[in-house]
Amino acid sequence: MIVARRRLLDALHAALRRRPIVVLTGPRQSGKTTLARQILEPSAPNYFDLEDPRTRILFEEPMTALEPLRGLVVIDEVQRAPDLFPLLRVLADRRPLPARFFLLGSASGSLLRQSSESLAGRVEHVRMGGFTIDEVDPEVTNQLWCRGGFPESFLAPDEETSVRWRRDFIDTLVERDLPQWGVRASTTAMRRFWTMVAHYHGQVWNNADPARALGVSEPTVRSYLDLLTDALVLRQLQPWYANLRKRQVKSPKVYVRDPGLLHELLGIADQSALLHHPKLGASWEGFAIEQVLATEAHSEVAFWATHQGAEIDLLLRRGGKLFGIECKRVDAPRLTPSIRIALEDLGLERVAVVYPGTRRYPLADRVEAVPLASLAERGRLFPEEGRT
């Protein structure tokens, strides 16, 4: 199966026209290099992979290596050379501009901070994950949910091969990648912690319980959570706070971003086991949230909950308006008291209740049940907004 990633390619080409430097971030083995090869052949003289020892030797004198180049320059695994960013600022300020730089990186948090600080006004960031629902055949949506979107897991010839790949991915990230990025925590502790987060998937995070279970301090647990978030395998969905006379949740919710990795961490071997697992609903919620965030335009994202029980899974801000999204793995969604409360308290423009069915229908004024498959058409959760 060939998976075309047209949305990402279009975004990259547009960004490269606008800025002298573009940074593409995504987790390990999510397809960044494959995308870069569709823009510039790896055999081209301007293609540099910093995992290649020959390239690292060449970049011991980076100005000598980069200053003479013309056209598009691709630097893969750029997180291995953070000292490049001040130099790239100098190269991006030349007039006329002889070269543009396309940087690929896997360690999102530190990479974004370094590039934003050093390259302010010169850089545009494009983020990617695994395959999304608008990139695959609708007939294999359940496979995408069960195996996750990493190309080698999703495209594996059978379930056993897919499971083995995901197991190896987890081992490699914990045992090789994190130590290479300067993480000092033991591999055993990180593996236990990641498994623990999988059991919290879709819940409000509390540092205290994991700290007690691991026998470490709460700041240490917080640092572990941030490390895996920076590696783009966890999502911390931050709470939305409104000026209301209600006690609102102020801690983040946590998700394992790729459902295939979630299922491996939970010991779920296949779709049959998933359908009988107590985390079934939370797994589908996380899958739907990641698909929404990958395909729907937004400038800000959060969730909202009160201590009285009202909750909205996802809030998207765009165009100065706030939209609500509920993710329900049910046959026929209904209007809930939480949705009514959120509409009134937050002044939501509209609410979409995303579910795995096939029919779109209204639930109330400004509230619709929307099939997850609608995300295959860009901007179709809120079609009127999608046309503006």
C-alpha cells in the first residue's frame, strides 16, 4: 500500500516558500525522512543526515560546509547539532538569499525552543505524526486505530509483525534514543513510567500517585512526563480556564499519542482483545482526538472540566471563536448535560460529537453528531467555518 501524504507535502512546500528555514518535527520513524526525500533526493549534495558519521565529521566545520550551498538544504536529525541554530540565523539573513534550509528533528520540545529562540522571524514549524484518517483508505480505519499510524506498524503484513515493530520501537526509544538526548533516568524506570501513563490514558494527571508507585519525587515524575512529551509519544492536553463561579480542573489530561503504542503498552495484542479491554473507550477517544488535531485548523487546543462533572473532551480556538468536540464510541450520540453546560458557560460557537458511525445529524441548536470519517475531508467537522 502506498500512502500519499498530500496535506503534509502541501504544507511543507508552502512553508518553504514563506520562510528561509522550515523545521519538520515528528516522532522517530513517523516518515519525516520519506517526506524529505520527496522534496530533495538523499543522493543530492545538499542532503545531510546527522546520524551518518561522515556528515558529523563534515559538520565539525559547519560554516565551511553550509555557506557555499545554493538552493534547498536538508539537514536530518538536527537535534544532534543544536549549535547549528545561531549559524543558520546568519545564513538565513544573507541578501539575496542563496539557500533555504529544511530541518528534520525528533526531539520536539528542546528543538522547538532552540529554533524559536535562535531563529525568531526566520523559521516556520510543521508538525507531523503517523498516518491519519485523511491519508488512508476509509476501509482500514479500524486497522489505523488498532495498529497506530507509524508506517511500519500500520503497513505490516500481519498483526504479529506489527506488534513486534511497536515493541522494538518502545525498546529503542527508551534504551537508545532518550539516553542519546541526554536523559539520565534508567531505562527500567522510564519503561515502567510509560506503561503507567498508558493506564492513565485519557485521565487527568496527578504526579503524586505515580511518584509513590515508582519511589521517586513528584518533580522527577514531572520531568519524566515532559521527556516523553518532548519525544512526541505523549500528549499533555492542558485545561481551559474560564472566569466562572465554578471549580474547574487545572491539571492536564494525558494521552499516549499513537494508539498502536498505547495498545502495546497495555498488552493488547489485536482488535479482538481491544474490543474487550476496559480501556476501549479511552483508546478510541485518544485516537479521535489525534485525528482531529491533525486535520482540523486551530490556533489553540485544550480540554475543559469542572469538579461538578461537566466536561468537554476538546476545545479548539480558531478565528477568534471557540469550538467544542466530544468523542464518543457509541452507535447513536445524544445531547448530554455537559454539552449544554459548556455551550452556555464557555460561549461555544458549535459542538461536534465525533462518533464511529456513518450518518451526520443535529442533536440540538449548534450541536451535531459527526462521523469520524468526516475528517477525511479537510475542515468538515464545522463545514460553515471550513468555507470561510
